[in-house]
Amino acid sequence: MAKNKKQNGFAQTTNVSDLGKNESVTLQDQLNSDVLAKLKLTKKNLVEEQQAKEAELEAQRAFERKQREKNMSFEELLEKYGDQGSKF
């Protein structure tokens, strides 16, 4: 009887693997088209939000950079940019 259980268990695993080879079930087959459309829309929204955050962060960095330069002393500006001015 123990031998029969092992043989049945082996036969079941081969049947499952045979089903996987014969039928390729995709995610789109499993999900409704409505759900798939909602997922795509959500992904698009997340990408747009990420791009907006990156643009806002870059604008903030540029503003802070200008503020730091605005608050620099003459000595710091001269040290940073050197003597590149034209001589009249």
C-alpha cells in the first residue's frame, strides 16, 4: 500500500508538469481587462508623480545654489571664480 501512494504521488507531479508544458497561462489571461487597465493607469500615475518630484527637487536645488552664491562674500566669490574679469 505504501508503494501505491508513492507511485500515485509521482504520477500526480508528472501530470502537473505536463499541464504546464501544454498550456501556457499568462497573467493577462488570469486578470480581467478592467483590472489590467487599472494597473496600467496606476503605473502611469506613479511614473508621472515620480517625474514631478524629481523636477521639483531639481528646482529646489537650483534655488538653494543661487541663494548660497548670493550670500557669498566677495572673497569667497573671488576664490571660487578667480580673476576672470576683463581689464579695462
